[in-house]
Amino acid sequence: MKLKKILLLSVFTAFIGSVSHAALSIEGSYQGKNLYVQNPEDGDGFGFCATKVTVNGDVMPGGCSSNAFEIDFSLFNIEIGEPVFIVIEHSDGCKPTILNPEVLLPKSTFNTESISISPSGALIWKTTNERGKLPFFVEQYRWNKWVQVGEVQGKGTSGTNSYEFQVAPHSGENTIRVVQVDHSGTKRSSKEVKFTSTVPAIEKNPVKVKDVINFTAGGKPIETKYEIYDAYGNIVKKGVGTSVPCGNLLKGAYYINFDNKTEKFFKG
């Protein structure tokens, strides 16, 4: 998952003269909470493991000479949502532990200031109060469920951010929204917007399928998004096209979602 790329823990070793040192690093975006670090004793029993902490290249004041310490981001004048990169230098043979690394993962906090869509499917929305970069997923309600039809990377800044996406309409009334999902797994969505497209109603043929399903409108081939399920609800094919090759399907009953319809068919 993409959230896993936002939070990165790494260890590397450097040698200065005859003394071996290592460093633990973590990066993410500041969400208004501090990091807490468990700091064991040095492997030789003299002092503590961590020797220096830097935040975005600046040394943390006060040092880290205790068995636990806090990385207080307010000391560095960092705004909520800004990226942070922390390096904890420590003696070799021991390793500090960051107790709450999840606090640097971005949260979905956006407010939708406006959202609109044209009859051609041009979606435009504006947000405020974003904290860290998270993707927006564009969803279209069809086949009695929300279907993801696109993705736009969020800018992650607290000011006004503007976004655009071209939705491929189906026939009839279309319902669209944008959503975000952060590390908590909770889905946050904008309000829904609707429009009626000029796309003609699409038909599938033939009735009894052998090798291929064709999609037509007014007797002419037309492209549509589709999904095919077997009788047990397992998806066996999905995509976008004017036809679907079905020669490799086993004989039996299937359900197909296309345009804004769901129909049953039999493979002979």
C-alpha cells in the first residue's frame, strides 16, 4: 500500500576513525504529535545509546541522555503537514526504538470547498485543510456500488488546493464523489455531484454467448467499462472495450456489468 512508502525506517553504519556508529532515520509529515523514543544503555554500559538527534538537519536541543526522550517538533517551528526527516545517531551494538512512528503518517482531514462536474464529465474540486500528501480516489456510482475510476495525488497543504479529473460517463444520470483513505482505514468522502450524460444507452449481443460479447449503441460499436462474474460471485473478467473475448469461459451462467446495467447471460 502507498501509505507504507510514506513512513520509512532505515539503518546505516558509518565509521569515524576506530569508533563505530550507526544511525536510525524516519520520515513522514508532522501531524501535530511528537515522537517518543526508548533509549537503552550503551552496549559498554557507559551512558545511553543515542548520541545525537537531528530534525530536518537541525540538532535537537537538550540532548538525549536518558532512557527515554521526546522529539518535540515545536522546537523546530514546523507547521502541521510539513515533511520531516529525523536522524537518531547512536552507538553501534545497541539501537533506540521509536515507540509511535505512526504519528508521522498523514491523516485525511480535507474539507471540500467546492466540487462540480460538467455534462462531459470534467470534474473540478477544491479543498482546504490537507495534512500531508494522500491520493484522492474518484468514484462513480454504478452497478449498485461505488466504483473507483481514477486517482489524483493530493497536494497535502493546508491552503486552497485545486484538482481536475476527466470522468468517462455512462449513459443516463452519473453520480460522482472523491474520497481519501488514510492509515486508519477510514474512508472520507466529498459530497456527491450528479450529471446526465449524452452517452447513448449501450446494448450487449449476442444473447447466447459463444466466443465474444459485443457492445453497441445504435448498431455501432461503442466502448464501455465492464465486469463479468461467475455464478458464485467471482470476478472472471474486467476492463474497458467495445467487446469481450469469452472463448476461455466455461459453459454456464454469468453476470455482466456494463454501461449502467447488470445482466445475466449464458456461455454456450
